[in-house]
Amino acid sequence: MKKAVVSLLILMLLLPFASFTAAQCPSEGHTVILKAPAVSRTAEGELVGVATDFVITVAPGSGHVYVETWPLAEVDMQASARLAAQIAGKVLGVDMSKYDVFIQIKADSPIIGGPSAGGTMTVGIIAALEGWQVNPKVMMTGMINPDGTIGPVGGILEKAAAAHDVGAEVFLIPQGQRIQYVEETQKREIGGIVEINTQTKKVDVVEYAKERWGLQVIEIKDIYDAVYYFTGHRIPRPEAPAYVKIDTSFLKEDALKDYDNTTAYYRETLEKLKKSDVNYATYTTLREALNEADGILNQSKSALDDGRYYTTLSKDFQARIIIRHVDWYLGVEGPEDVQKILKTVESQINASERIVSNVTIRGTTMLQAVAAAEERVEQAKSILDEAWKYYYSNDYWNAVGDAAFAYERAKTAVFWARLGERFAGGDVISREVVKAVARDYIDESNLIVTYIESMYGTVGGDLSQSIVQAEQYYEDGKYSAALFTAMEARVQAQVFLDTLGIDNQTVLLDKLKRMKEDAKVAIALAQSQGITPVLAIAYYEFAESYEENGSPEDIQTAMIFYMYAKETAGLFLSTLPTPVNVLQDNTTGIPQIVIPTSTDSKTATNSATSTSKALSDGLIIALLVGSFIVGAAVGKKL
């Protein structure tokens, strides 16, 4: 009896592992083996390239992705594998809920991050799904983006060395990354004193790898290029319509009315200031602030005359924040006035939230606009929280400034909700759709941010804090805010990687041109599905306004908004799989290394008193810089 009980207990203990074991050992399906380069950090903190082995099997199943790594990898490897499976299914038109993916990864040392292997995993999953062989002499590095493009990564030189070490003849890298910047440190001892000099050196990876190892480095744009180099098969890319209409004429009447109203508000506030009894220092500061607003209004009028109506609205928005700050501050005699202002803002936010939350969403275009509206409500709440913090620290000046910002932001939420109603059409869409998309965006953004910070620390900005904020929004049920916060973090992270160390205007402009074209194609694809991607079109136009300025800072800002346009164009679009016909360019079991000329790269590539409005001259100047200039900053888009 005891033996029977013991046997039963052993069986019960083993049962939970039985399904797991079966899951790791599929009895049918296809397997491919690839090598991919990664980056490891030595005990001295130096980054070195290491080769990793990927064994990828796809078999009939229920949509699971299983990852086994040795040594243990960071959590982001699982997220990268999941995204790779999603993109593989999307590219081939395959329903991945009917398959299980098994990925075994082995490296000789702990590797940093999983995103840079995203492209390789996607190739492997596609090859396994189709039963194709892969060329063992080809290796690649690059993140996989949700649209199938290959995203930028770090450690290109180290990974090229790792590829050569294991016998690769062709090394694929993300488009636009052939030029790398490395720091060279030289030590020289003079009379017992060690002099250390560090210089930044530009390296053309294509030329360097060819000269040193005979390794052919090729820039690729997307997963379609990658699959061809590995397998010899061509998967057709989605085709955008030949004609793409990108204009914001649907905002013309709004822009005309908004410009007139903002201009009138400016004049009223200017007269109010002139008639006030504020002291000289305060008058001078407030007058300079209104001059700043007037300059922005001039930009708004120029945009209006050029037919750039979203830019007009955004410039009006920036100007109104400054004007309202001046207007409200002129009425502050003591803390009770500031408190009254903050409560007024709170009432506006609550009213905006009620309007937005009571909208019935019909159609994808409306869903995109309402999602933007919901995000702006949450932004207004966060800004108002900061205003209250200033208030309780007796900093009434900044409290009023943030209150003005929060108030205007809350009003834009209503604008986007009403705009969405103009495009209402089709079936009612549940907000659960936003929840699902938000979850994916948070995971994907966290993947990229974790990778960047593991390589470069917070040099790209504290992007992880944005992910934390997105997670908090998600936990609170604010899915639209979570979605946009995560998306913005991801875009900023990718632009950081894409421009890291680049000080060459020509190279920046080449990258900008590529991002602009990608945004245009994304908008066209949305339009081909009967969607008017209002947010994407607006961001595209806004990017053009910065592109024309031409400074490096404006170019980078334009890049960010073009990527916003690209990302938002694809939000909530149908992703039902459509089978594709695949062309094979060779008849050999393992494809030969053929370099299509179409993919060759040519890129060389601080306090007010409780009862008085008087402020010291020095403090006024500091506050002007800290509030008004920032109040008109690029991030304050409509």
C-alpha cells in the first residue's frame, strides 16, 4: 500500500511537467538552426561580440512561444521571441494561434538583451513555417519592428567580429547603420604622469569588415530583405497605393477659428497687462512672455497661409499656454487665488473626461482620435498634480504656469473626441481593443528601452520611467494613455539609436528622408483600408514644419514626429492573415549568396510670497527661462 501511495505521489509530482516536456519536444513540424551575434560585457566592463546558436522549431499547436536559453537570458528575450512570431505570421499571412514556436538559444557567455536578435528569430520562424533551409554563411543583427522593418541596434562592430569568428561570409545590419562611432582611448606616460586622451572615431563597418576579414556587410531595410538573403525566397512586400493624399484640410475651419480666437486672447491679455499695477520687474517679464507668444502666433499665421492646419493648431496651443499663464498670473493676489485657479482647471479636466468617456466609438478612424483624446486627459491630470506640488511649496508662479498648461491640454482632449465623431462610421468598437493593443505596445517598448539602457545607461533619457508610467496607466485602466506613453518612449528610443554619435548633416538628412517615406507608406496603407489616419496625417505635417528649419535639433524632432506618424497610422488596423505567394530565386537547397543591387546602400553615410505679486529681477529671469520657453517647447503638440 505504501509503495502504491509513493508511486502515486511521484506520478502526481511529475504530471505538471509532462505537458511542459511535451511542449519542448514537438513530434512534428520543421526546425531550422541559425547563428546570431550578440554582445556580452567582460569583467572589465568592455563590450565584446559573442555568437549565439538559435534552434527554432514551429509545429502545430495553440499559439504558444517557448524559449529556452543558456546561460539564462534577460526577460526581454521572451518578449522579442513573441514579437518575432507575431511578425512572421503577419508577413506570411499565417494564423499563429494554430502553431507553437520553440526557440532554444545557447551562448558561451551571458548576453545583453534580446531585441537585437529579433530579426534573426523572425527569419527562423518564417523558414520553419515554410520548411525552407537557411544559409549557414549568413548572419544578421537587428530588432524586428511591428511593421516588419529591421530596427537599429548597438554593438555593430563587436557583432561583426563575432560573425567572422564563426565563419560567416555575409553579415546583415539595419539600414543606415554602416557608419559607427567608437571611442579610442590612448594612454601616454610622461615623467610618471599618465595622460589619457579619448577621441571619437567614425568607422565605416562595410569597408572595415571587408578589409579586415573579407566579411560582406549589407544594410537591409526589412524582414523581406532578410528572408531573401537567408533563404533565397522572396516574400512580396505590402504595396502602397501610387497616389497618397497627405493634407490636413479636414482641420481648416478649426484652424481658422482657433487662430482668430487665440489672437484675440493675446490682444486682450496684452491690454490687461498694460492697465495692471504690477511693478517694473514683473511687467517686463510678462511683456517678454507675450512677445514670445506673439512670435509663435506669427509662426501659426505662416502655417495657416501654407495650408498646414494642424501646425497652426499646435502653434496656437503653445501660444495659448503662455497667454493664459500671463492672464491668470495678473489676477493672483495671494494663495487663495492660485488655489481657485487650480480648482478651475480640475473642473475642466473632469468635464473633458466625462465628454471623452461617454463617446461611443464607431470605426477605426474614430477610435484613433478618441484614444488620443483619452491620453490627453491623463496628461492634463499629471500636469495638474505638478501644479499642486508647486502650490504647496509656495511657488505660485510655476503653479499657475502648469495650471495653464493642464487647462489647455484638457481642452484639446475634447477637440480630438469631437474630431473623432466627425469620422464615425462602421461598427461600435469596444475599448477592450485599446487594452489589447496597449499591452503589446508596452511589452515591445519595454523590450527596446531595456536593451538601450543595458547598453548605454540612461544616456538616451530616462525612458524606463516612461514605461513605468505606461504600466501604471494600464493598471489603472487608462489604456489609451498607456498605449501612447509606451509608443512615444519606443519612438524616442529608436531615434536615439538611429542618431547615436552622428554629427554629419548629410547622414542625418538621409535617415530623415527614409523615415519620412516610411511614414508616407504607412499612411497610404491605412488609407487603402478605408481609414483616414487623422493623427498620423497631423503628425506628418508637423514633422514637415520642423524639417524645413534644417537645424540638427529640428531634424531630430522631425524624425520623432515622422515616426509618430508611422506608428499611429497602423494603430488598430485589421491584422487578419492573408496568405501570400512566395517566389523562389534559386533551386539549390541552401541559397547562394546573391547581393541584389536594389538593396545596396549608398549612404556614407523660484519663490513668490504668500501675499504679494512682487518678484525679484533675478528670479523673474530664471522663471522666464524655466516656464515660458519650456511652455513653447516642441513636446507641446495639440
